[in-house]
Amino acid sequence: MLTVPGRIAGAAGTAGRAGAEAAAEAAASAGDGEAREAGAAREVRLSSPSRVLWPEAGFTKLDLAQYIVAVGAAFVAANGDRPISLQRFAGNIDGEQFFSKNPPKGTPDFVRSVMVTYPSGRTHPQLVIDEPAAAVWAVQMNTIVFHPWPSRAEDSDHPDELRIDLDPQPGTDFDDAIPVAFEMRSVLAEAGLTTFIKTSGNRGLHLACPIEPTHEFLDVRHAVIAAARELERRMPDQVSTSWWKELRGTRIFVDFNQANRDRTMAGAYSPRAVAQATVSCPIGWDELENVNPRDFTIATVPDRLVKLGDPWAKLHAHPGSIGDLLLWWERDVQDGLGELPFPPDFPKMPGEPPRVQPSRARSGS
């Protein structure tokens, strides 16, 4: 059994958005190693604690659970009160894996779910994490990577975060994404948005802007496309918005499809299934030029959080509007730039171009 601190004061659950902001303040106080707790600690059973999840690094299931306990306040502030998908592994990171969204049989009563609508129109309950114990339970269920929605549980149809995934393509690396991130920050600032940043835990960077939850996913997708196109105009040799890999070249791809309903990125402070047991770690903009993403692991991030606090603690303090970005979208539509392809498992969407790889379209195959 693992003892997990109680629910973070004012955190998710019925407290909703205001509670999550209180959780963020609690996470900020973690700079001195203290996180505010409410209620008694929970005992969470952990089977096979010595199972090695990261063979190269040697970290075990117990190491992962202890990491989640150590960063619990910041983890819940970033990922709590949101529908969440769990990336679960049958053995270690090199083995079979699958995504789990619905509450499995035997889910404890302190882990809730919320009804969400998927792109197909089907509705189904999806898991929600409200406290560190729920995340540790997910570890017990062999979860390594946590993928939260950009919307709150009580209003899952309206994102309160605009997220941008900067994905280095073959021939580029993390360092190539750094100037792109700075320029995207400038683009979003011109649209009236404040941007926070984290490492992806692998080769890329993730940007997040707090936004008012007043628009549906399709609008937020269009806002991301508008920002991405403006970035591409400014950095045509370094940035691509092409959905087709054969057209991206050695550039940073702005993955606009991550803004769709039921498309998620690894959450802040989530471990990743890569050899070094890296973490998708929030950083300050003043750190970016000197960051090595491999330095942020389940072994190092807890001490970092104690010493430096949580760079995302005030992420939702001042949400912005995507209104200007939607005006940019309409401008581009008038100039002949319309919808872009959706993921292959999505239903055909209005105005979408053919989902045919350009080289195949040219060959007629």
C-alpha cells in the first residue's frame, strides 16, 4: 500500500474551474516543499511495485507512483477536472500499450467520470482525476502517460486552453523548435493571448494559452490554424503546416489536428514512454534557450518543483479570447486558404479537402 496525501485544497471535483485555480495556487506554494491538503490521506494498493517500466533507466512502478505523489499538487492543477485518457502498458514501455478512456471495472469511488461527446457523435463516460490518489490508482492500472482534454469536466465541449504542438520533423531536433516557439509566442501575443510552454517529454515543445471557454472545438482548431499559418508566413524555411509528411521537409510541423475534439497531448508533469523516463515539464520562457529536455525525468522533476515552484501555477489567472485569431482565420478563408485535413478516423468535415496524399493524387492511385 502507498500512502497518498489528501485532496488538494479546493481542487477539482464539484469546485470546478475556481477549484482548479486554487489547486494551482497550492502547487505554487510547493516551492517550499509544502502543498495544501484537505481531508485524510488515502491508502492506494500498488501491485508488482518492483516491475521495471523503463528498462534503460531502471525505474520501476513504485518509482513512478512515488513521483506522482511528489508532484501531486502541480499534477492535479494541470490535469485535474478534465476528461483524461490513460496510456497504459501491459509490461514495460517497449511492450504492448493501449489507451483507456472509460472507467474500468473496479474503479474506486474517489475516481469520477464525466459524459463526453466524441467526434463520431457518440457519448460515453470518461475518467477524471481530482486528486493525487486518483493518479496513483491510474499508475496501479499500469498507466504511464496521462492525456488530459483542453476543456473542463463540467463543460467539456468548450476548451479553456488553446494548445499548440511544435513537432520536429526528420532532420530537425529540439533546438530547431526553440526559435519557432519564441516566434509563435509573439504571434499569439499579437492576438491578445498569453502563452505558457513545456517540453513534450520527447523532441518537441507544447504551448498553452488560457482562453475563455466560449467556443467549440472547431473554432479553437481554426484559431490554431490561423496562428500556424501566420507563423509559417514569417518562418517559411523553418515551419510547416502541411498535414502530409512528404511536404513538410526539414521543418517544424505545427500539428493543428491536436486541437480537435478527443485529441490530446501528454499533460504537464506526465511521464513519457521514452527510454530516459522523461517528463513533459513546464518551463519558464527565460529557461528555454538553455533547456535540455532529457534533464527532466521522474527522478529530477520533484526536486526542481520544490526549488523553483510551478511555472504553470498561474496559467488560468488571465484567460484570453480567440476572437482575433478567428478574424485571421476568416481573412485567410477570403484569401483562398480554407479548411485543412482532419485525422483519418474523423467523419468527413465541411469544407475539408480530399484526404489523399499529394503524390498519390498526382499518380491517380
